[in-house]
Amino acid sequence: MANGIIKWFNVRRGYGFIIKEDGEEVFVHYSDISMPGFKVLSPSDKVSFDIERSDRGSRAINVLKI
């Protein structure tokens, strides 16, 4: 699993970006957040996650607040 910090997350649109420890930005969608209830992330939240790579770029999956 990788670690990072939430750069920004738009609750209305349900997506945002994580900055990995190495500085790379990774897309995150609310459906990939692993927590009960209303799934929201705030800037500066620390998270751990797996990375799924595709032709559209990197996407964070199994995202957990730490």
C-alpha cells in the first residue's frame, strides 16, 4: 500500500486527488474510499491506498484514512 495526503476532494462531484509521498498525484473517486457512512476526504487527511494503473493514469483504490 502507498501513503499520501489529500490535495483536494470535491464532495459534490465525488472525486479529488492524493499526493503520494514521492510527489506523484493520484486520482481518487468516492466509490474507492473504504469507510462506512458518508464517504468524504478533506485536504491534509493522511491516507493509505492501493494504486490501479490504466491508460488514463493512476487511480487510488481501497483508500483508508490513517
